[in-house]
Amino acid sequence: NAGVTQTPKFQVLKTGQSMTLQCAQDMNHNSMYWYRQDPGMGLRLIYYSASEGTTDKGEVPNGYNVSRLNKREFSLRLESAAPSQTSVYFCASSERLKETQYFGPGTRLLVL
Amino acid sequence: AQSVTQPDIHITVSEGASLELRCNYSYGATPYLFWYVQSPGQGLQLLLKYFSGDTLVQGIKGFEAEFKRSQSSFNLRKPSVHWSDAAEYFCAVGSISGNTPLVFGKGTRLSVIA
């Protein structure tokens, strides 16, 4: 089992460019999440999907959109990247919202 | 809504010394509690979790944590720290009702010196 996989591992964007971060899990989990991690800020929840077909805003959703493509895949889109979105992005999944979350290796995004 | 506080941003311990990382939570009912570890450049890995039952929970890598309802705490301990334990540690709390995601603390960075 690969667990939670994320692509790409690293990306450099120019301000105003768009991109989609991909996440997939092979654990048949119902719930999936996107976080960003910045120094001194801990993990901040961007969006989550409690189950296939549903998505909800987290703590910092502005500037992002998500798609729960199917039970396995949950993508995060930046429509017009800004330097403030420079961060490390983590995807996670869990059986249900209250259960243990399993994390991917992260995507490092630099917006110039 | 639940919340979690990790009072220590950064802790430095000597190799071989004991370790205690603090975690305090706020939640009206008995919470689900977790400790995760993040090594540099890696994702988060589960160390241990408490759902119910015995309040002293054993985890991987020799870590343990104790749930103290009266103090709203779930502190992480290790009797003898190894250099490889240097990492960031996150406490998280979940609700029994299960209708909201886990809430994570801001983390405690552990440095280990010789």
C-alpha cells in the first residue's frame, strides 16, 4: 500500500499562475483533507471532504478550490497564485472525520 | 468546538534525558486524542492515540501519553530521548460525535543535544 500520495513534490509558480495539487489514497478512506504548514503556524486546514461528494471549508479556504474526484482522489486548485500561498501543503485521509488521519509526504510550493 | 494548546514552542533536551511534551485540550465531552511526529521534510506520522479505556497509552518509538480528564491534558513522555527523536510533535483532538475534523495544536519542536 502506498498510503497517501501527493504530486508534485515541489513546484515553483509565478504570481497569477494556476496549478492543481493532486492527492490520492489507497486505504478506502471516506474522509480527506488539505492542510498548509507555515513556520510558527502549525497545520491549518484549508478544505476537507467528509465523504465522497461533499466538501467543506476549513480555517483558511480563501484563494483555494477543491474537488473530490472520487473516493480515492482529492485535488486542491490555486486559480491565481499569490506569494502568500508559498507553503508546504499536506494531504491526509481518514476512515471518518474523528478517526486517525494519515498524511502524505507534502508538496513544497514557492510562489514568486 | 474543540481546541488544543501546546504551551511549549521549542524544547531542548540532552540525549538520554527524559522528555515530557505538554498538551491541553478544550472539549465538553471525552475527546479522542492523538500525538503525531514530523521529522524534517516529512509528513506527519501517528505516535499514539487515545479513544477510551486505559488512560496510559503506549505508542511507537518508546513514547507514551497519559490522559488526565481533571487537568484536560494529554502529555507525551519518553524516559530516555535519542538524537533521532529530534522532530516536531503535534497534539490533536477529535470529537466523539465525529462531525468535525481533528483540531491540531501548533506543535512543539524538540531539539536533542549530546
